[in-house]
Amino acid sequence: MQKSIAKSLNKNAELAVKEIKEQFSNVEDICCIIFFVSYHYNSNEIAAAMSKYFSDVDSFGTISHKEIFTDGITEHSLVATAFTSDLIEDYHIEIVEKLNEGPDLQPTIDKFASHYGSPLRYLEADKYFGLVLLDWNSKAEEKLFNELCESVHLIFLGASCSSTFTFSNTGVYFNGKYYNDAAIISLFKPKVKFSFEKINVVEEICRPLLVTKSDLNNKILYEIEGRPAAELYCELVGLDYNSIARDDNDIIKEFIKYPLGIKIENDIYLRDILRINKEDKSLIMLINIPEGLNIHFFKIPNGDDIISNMKTQLEQIKNKYNKKINYMINFSCYNVLMDVIREDKIEEFSSILREIICCAGFFTYGEYYTVPVNHTMTLLIFFDD
């Protein structure tokens, strides 16, 4: 398999895309390109440049806060991956717009079924993979994935775009156009062995409690066990609700250390808290938790444990398949990056990435592993035959 990744640090949008094109000049039979591009670029200029230099192949991508490449964490950059014909047998890509109005995926699902000549529920999970890129400001992750999973019995990986914590300038790209309030859904049939994996590094700190009031549409957690969610949360994780320090965006950095989560068959799916609503003591979530579910409380360990745990989990992935990892797409939570920065472990984190021959991705507002998650590295891995 060709190792087809590229990176540009050129601050000019057109020249950055041109450099990617030049780096792919010796890559044969490109089917399509997925890319992750810093919010510092002008989005319309990136879209126009992708249309100019990659008019002969499909391309899709997303705004990103910081990017991931084989040499480690990068920023103010454009990172791209070329899916080639030796990797991909078949693929189809659709864009879904106006997510704020409520996603209607049936027309999209019908188009996928028409392309593959079969209802999607009959496709074999070990022979296909899906990728989703979505505008976080649409607030549609839960609804989109609920509807998608009702019709498609496959694992979908992906992420919400990211910019700054003012949450401005968020969007996705598809074939030379830039979209807000939209999602790109793609489905691939690869020729090589592949796997989905996720890595999170947490320790559970108390018994699970029942979510008694929440608002999925606006990502608000109002009550846990009938009590104001923020008040009870602070009590259980050992924070003083009345003296918590907030930054200029009302973001409480202490919350990053204590994610919430749900469990499905003992597998952990984390949810991060963004801020407090001071009026009603509710928690504004990056991804919400529905009423009626048990919520689990976690903490992030210290820096050495974060790095050693990541290495251990990656080694377990390698051993599970007894194959050499050839290439990896990494959708990593922005708060994982914040953990690494807080614990002064940037170089150690980058060294983990350098152990992979080819790695590309970005830091997101929310990752997807069939359901939306936070504080997680979700991985699409291709192996050598």
C-alpha cells in the first residue's frame, strides 16, 4: 500500500494546496482525498484551491484547530491523505445540509444503497467502513447517528470540526465547496485489512448515577438524581462550585480533568463538559447524555500514566491483529491535547505518533465511534498484508 500522506505549513491557502498536490505527484491512482485544514486559512480560498488542483478526484475535509501528522502535533497546517486504488475497491460520498432543521438521512441512505446495489443493513461490517465529518455548530451529532445506525449496521468513524473555543468558523469541505451546518458521510469498501479502535485513558471515581433531566438538542445536562447537575458534579469530583475559576469564554479548565461517560457492555464512551449555566446550575456539554441513562464519573490520570497507558493500548491493538500497522487516521479529542499540554507531555505524545509509519488526523470537538464520544482517540487503521 502506498503511504500517501502530505502536509503543508504554507500560510497562503492556494500555495498550501499546491504543495499537497506536488507531494502527491508520484502517488498513483488516487481515488479520493480526505484533508484536515487549520481554521487560520480562509475557508473559501481553501475550497477554491482544492477545486483547482484536485478537480479530477473527490475530496472532502474539515476545519481543524490543530492537526496530527506522523512527526507529531502540527498547527496552522494542511494535512491530507490520498486513498488509492490499491487501498480502496469502491467508495461513495454524500453531503447532508441544513442539519439544524433536523437531519433526514433517508435520501442519503437510498443513494448509498443504489451505489452498492444492496440495502445497507445487508453489507458486512468487516468489509466496509464509514467516515463522517460534521459541523459541530449544527448540534446534530446525536440525531444524525441515531438515524444512521437505525439503517446501517456498520461502524462509522469520524469527528466534528474544530476551530477555537469561541466556536466560530466551523465547517466542512466537499469537492471544492465549503459548507456550514452540514455533514459529509462516506462509505468505503477497502481491499486491505482494516480495523476501528478507540483509546481513552481514565479512572472511574464513583458509582454511576441516573440522569433525570437533559436537553439533547442544546446539549444541556440539567439534573442528576434530581439535583442540579453542576452542583452534584462538583461535589463528587471534589471541586468547590462557588469558587471555580472560569476563563474568558466561561470555560472551566478543571472540568477537563473529570469527564463524564456512559458504558455499553462495559465499554466506556466519554462525554466532556464545556461550561456551567450559572442561572440553573446545569452543565453545558460537548456531547449530551440522554435522560434515563446511568452516568459514570471519571478522572484523567497524571502525565506519565497517560502516556504509558496510550502506549499499552496501542501495543494491544498491534498484538490483537498480529500485523504491522501500515497507516492510521487519528481523530483525537481536543481535550486529550489539553491533557498532554497540562502534563507537559507533548514530546512524549508525539513520539507515540512517530511509532506509526503513516499517521494523519486532527484534534476535534467530538469524535465518532458509531456514537459520538469525547476525550478519546478514535482510529482507523490499515494493516500490511
